[in-house]
Amino acid sequence: MTTKSHTRTDALLDVSISHTWLADRAYDADARVIAPIKAVQGHAVIPSKRNRLQPREFDKQLYQAQHLIENFFAKIKQYRTIATRYDKLASHFLSAIHLISCIVWLN
């Protein structure tokens, strides 16, 4: 039985976009997530849930890099200009991201 939330996430998962997929343990679902990624010869970097009987192998170093990326986005969201996106033009917003990224990198 599928619920509305499952059908919404299925529509959002376009496996043709990327070759490698990084996700949290919550996305450890063979039929809904892993199988479509593997069907297009993709690579799923998703750790297995703790209660899984047969844990799946994944690239631990690549998964740890995801944590660094998430921390970076958390840091740049502390700046009001990025969090609220007041800029009307995409080029101005991208310039703000570049500037704030440099500030975060220098600190």
C-alpha cells in the first residue's frame, strides 16, 4: 500500500540526474530507492539501517564527505542574505554565495 508521501518522493527521485547518490540511513529502501539507482548503473552511498539483516556495502569516505558539505551549508545559512534570499536576480544570489563562501573559508 502506498501513501501520498511515498508517491511524492518517487516523483522527486529522478535517477538519471546523477551517477552517485549520497543519502542518509532513512533512504535505505531497496524497492523505492536502491533498485532504481542500480537499474541505471548508479552508485548508492547510503548506509544500511541498523535493523537490516544483510547490511549493504557503501563508500564510507564519500559518506563522511557528505557531512562536511552539510556543515558548509549550515554555516552559509547563518547569513541572512542567503537564508532569506532577498536578491531578485540569480546572478546576484550566486555572487552572495561566492562572497559568503570565501568568508566561511577564511574563518
